[in-house]
Amino acid sequence: MREGEFEMNKVKYLDEEIVIKRAIEVLIKELGPVEAIRFVNMPRRKRIESVRRHREWQELLNKDQFFKEVFKE
């Protein structure tokens, strides 16, 4: 390699099925089968609430005032 050049690292991702299988194995090992299943089945309410909160914020947003504050000179 010449000075100033860099080598890019190759990233290899695991197949999705392998990732899921390993994650479930870890959950069962660390939490036990009942708590692992309970974790997997937990509702995702908080994400929905944050999206709703963000949309409400956007509706109240004054675009011109927002841009003026963000891009102050």
C-alpha cells in the first residue's frame, strides 16, 4: 500500500436465521425458557408512543421559525 491509502475491512454479516437462533439460545440460557418467551412476546408500545409523540410535535412545529433557529447566522 502507498502512503495515505487505507485498506477497507470486509464486513461479513451472519444470515438472519443464524442471528435469530443464536439470540434465542442466549435468551434461554440467561433468562430461562419462560422469561425468554415472555421477552420475545413483549408488546412494543413505547415505540408507537414515541412515534405518535413525534408526529404531534411535527404538527405543532412552525417550519419557518424552526429553520430560523437551526440555521442562525
